[in-house]
Amino acid sequence: MSAPLLEVRGLRKHFPIRSGLLLRTHAWVRAVDDVSFSVAPEETLGVVGESGCGKSTLARLILRLLEPDAGDVTFLGEDLRSAGRARLKRLRRDMQLVFQDPHASLNPRMTIEDAVAFSLVVHGTGRREARAQAWRVLERVGLDPRLYGRRYPHELSGGQRQRVNIARALVLDPKLLVLDEPVSGLDKSVQAQVLNLLQDLKAERALTCVFISHDLNVIEYVSGRVLVMYLGQVVETGTVDALAESPKHPYTQALFASAPTMDPSRRLERPPITGDPPNPVNPPSGCRFRTRCAHAMPRCAEAVPPPIMLAPDHAVACYLYQ
Amino acid sequence: MAHPLAPSIATGEVETVVGAPMSYWRTVAWRLRQDPTTIAAGSLLLLIALAAILSPLIAPHDPSAGSIRLRLAPLGTSSHPLGTDEQGRDMLTRLLWGGRMTLLAGLTPVLVGFVLGTVMGVFAGFVGGLTNTIIMRTMDVFYAFPAVLLAIAISGSLGPGLWNTLISLSVVFVPRVVRVAESATVQVKSLEFVAAARASGSGVWPIMRHHLLPNVLGPVLVFSSTQVSLSIILAAGLSFLGLGVTPPAAEWGLMLNTLRGSIYVNAWVPALPGVAIFLTSMSFNLLSDGLRDAMEIRG
């Protein structure tokens, strides 16, 4: 495997819960806890997990929109945490984020072309040139700039807005694209269009992607490798085929088993796991999945299971495999 | 009139016109022009403001020249169409001159509140944390008092006069605007397009200028416009109580006060300043309602 484009080591982010007049901290949300992975150039890593498992926080940590409490992010061989302001600004051209909510992710007071051109202007491109480039990218994502360029976000449909979001991320010609649930807010048919557009763009521009989603079908469609998160921790990583065919971690098994299927022979009588994930404010000790796990053993409560390599590209954090 | 966002193929300028909507502020202006209530209120206010500004030119008499023989003349008296007050001064002249004072005392505090309140509110909302707590809790102290009571207390301790009225009313309006500006800033700051701007490497100022302020100023502007009518009534109220503008200056609230004793002699003349206050503050209210509707972003 070639040198990774993005490497994340021991990333951790805990959010304090403050209240009262003195803003005293009385609890911590452990959103991301000791997450490590790497992404090779032109690879797509899928990140999957239930809502509230820290996927979006992870996306923001990778791009240093949030400061991590611990851990390192290495991008293009450079440590992002120690990068100075000017250096970080330069690096940000190469890594962009596509957001989930097509409503909140576009400024309601900015026209589409201005929204796309804004990042270029920030990096010192002249207004005319920035607009010309914005038009080219808008055209590429399937929005006629002469028709939509001067429109405001509320005049566009959800799918069109997500195309604008993608155009805004691509206009800087990044190497890494982090996509935070880019299709969850869209209708199924529009989802397919946007996913196909993303696949085309990825091939065309040799993009490396971190694709975050709770939807396994989407993850299976786009990813080469998959990382499964549960309550802020990585429980299993592997190629999408390995995980789909023989998931090892009980949580991954449950996740793949609960995905709706068209194949009657694979349908289940009862859902494999029930209930909501525990509160990340006070997660269970040891393995965080043990409260919902059928195989839970006494030692699961003692310490967090370390990742165990089952194959060169398949790791699972579960005592069942030790 | 066709909606501006509709394609106007009939004009022949298909290439440029189709799907090229107008800018946000032009849309707002267009909507305002479509609303008869707003047109009426705006026209009335324009008339009142023009009359007040031009009062030295158009007023038929000297505002402080009275006549002992012609006191409390009824409406329709020749050469005094709106009658005279208890010192025989021409009511029309005094209402025109009084409008200057009342509008000045009504608009200035809101303007001061808008500017200072927006700066403080956006700062508090943007910085957050302890700074936010200190600023906002300080504002809450002022907010805890009813507006009238606060204005009277400050005016009372500063003494009467136009400047003191302006200061005391500004103190009333700044905290209100700060609250609106702060909550709008906190809300907008957490939206994803601000994060997107940060992710593209933008610094604080471009984010403020292009992303934060355009979205915060709208609600603050609408809120401030609703406060103008209140400010006019408070300014007139302070004068009525003798805490505002001092005689012999003409001011609607002060005129109400001095004419109050004459209400049983000639009920119509003392009612005039009240009618003027009512019409002005109602027009401002209707205008701000229209502005709020026009500035709404409709999907």
C-alpha cells in the first residue's frame, strides 16, 4: 500500500456539558474516543454507525474545524495540529467538506455563484476569475450557471442544493473530500443521482474520499474500505466485501443484518439488536457495545478491547477473536 | 404586475432574463411596493417627516408667539385652522415644530440602540463563553426594569432636557437590540455554511462580512423598526411628565401636558397632539410589519 494521504492517530474529542451561571462543567460527552485509521490516495473510506456515534464530530476533527483533545491528524505528510494559520489555510485548499443538511449548509443571503466563488476569493483569486471558475464547476455538477448562478438557495430543491455544496467543495480542487452524510436528506431517486455524480467526479479528479453515512446501502455502493463506529470508537475496519460477507464484531453483524434487503431468504424475523445506543455522556466501561451484545463476557466490562488483526486489512475490536 | 422571479419570455430578452432573478434587497423593495398598507403608512410617515423637517418654511406663524386675546380658539378659526393653545399660540405651527422634536427624540434612541446593540450583540454572540455571559447578564439587569420605569428613573436623575431624554431612551433600547442581535448571531454561527467558510480557509472578517452580518442584520433591523413607535411614545411620555423637552419648545407630549387643563374648555384642541402621536407611532408599526413580511425568505 502506498503512503497514506490521510492518517489519523488516537483522535479524541470530549465535549463539556456546562450549565449554570458560572458555566461549570459537570459532565463530558465522549463524542470521539481514541480513533485511528488511514486513507490511501484515491481510496474511499466509508464510515458507518448509528446517529450520535461521533461520525460528524470525526469529520470536523479531520478538517480541524474542531480542535481535538488528543491525537494527531497527518495530511499529505504534514501534522495538521501543529500547522500554523497560513499553512493551515493552504492545506485547506486540499481538503474539503460536503455537509449533510442542504438547508443549513448554504448562506440564504448569498447567490449560488457567490457561494461557490467565495472560497476562491478567500484564497486570493480575482472576482471575475473566481466567478468563471465557479460557473465551470456548477456546470460540471449539473447546474446550468446561467439559469441558477444568480439564484438564492431557497429557490433550489434539496438535490440541487447538495450539488451546489459539492461544487463549493470542488472549486478549490481538493485532494481529499470528506462527505458528512451527503445524501441522507434527499429522496431515494435524487440520492442515486448525487451518488453517481460523486462517483464520476471521484474518478475524474482522482479524489480521495471519507464518506460518512448511516446508510449501509450507500456505504456499500461507494466505499472500498469501511470503518464501523460505535459510540465514538472504532469497532471494526475492513474491505467492504469482507465486512458484508463475514462481519466479525457483533455490532457489525447486527448492523449488516438489520439493513433492509430485497432477498427474502436473508430477511429476519426479529431485529438483531434493539433499543438505542447508550448515552455517550456516560458510556459503559470497557467495550461500549457490551450492554447490547449477546456475547458479552465479564472481561468486556474491564477494558476496551484492542484492535485485533484478522487479515492484513481487517481489524476488529472484540475479545471474541483473541 | 408579473412576479419578478417568473421568466419573462415575452420581453424578447430570453437569453438574459429567463431565470435571472433579482437580488434580495430588490425583491424586498418589490414586495413592499405590493403591499397597500405599507404604502399608506409609508406615505403618511413621509408626509409627517417632511412637514416636520420643513416646519420653519411652511409653518404659518411663530411657534412661540402667543396672543392673550386669542387663547384656545376652536378648530376652524380664520388664520388658525387648527385653533390655538392655552397661550394663544397657533396649533398648526406648534404641531409642525413639535413633530421635529418628537421624531428626533423617537428615532435617535432606536438608531443608537441599533448601532450599539448590534455591535455588542454580535460581539457577544461571536466570541461566546465568559464574555458572552458578562455582556448578556449585564443587559439583563437593564432588561429587568419596565421600559417606562427605566426611562423615568434615568431621566429623573439626569434632569429634564432633550439630551437627557435621548440618553435615557438609548439606555432603554440598547439592551433590547443586544438580545436580538446576540441570539441571531449564536444561531447563524452554528449553521453549516459558517463551518463551510471556515473549512475553505476563510478568516474571521470575511465570515463576519459575508456570512454572519447579512443574516443577523435583517432580524435586528426588523426588531428595531418595531421599537420606533414605542420610543416615540416614551419620548412624548417623558415630556408629558416634565422630564423631557422643556417649555417653551414645542413637543407633542409636552403639548398634551400643557393643554390637559383645557380639556373641558375646548376638547378638540388638546386632542390634536395625541392624534399626531397616535398616527405617527401606528404608521411606524404598520411599516415595520410590512418590512418583516417583505424580508421573510420564502422557499
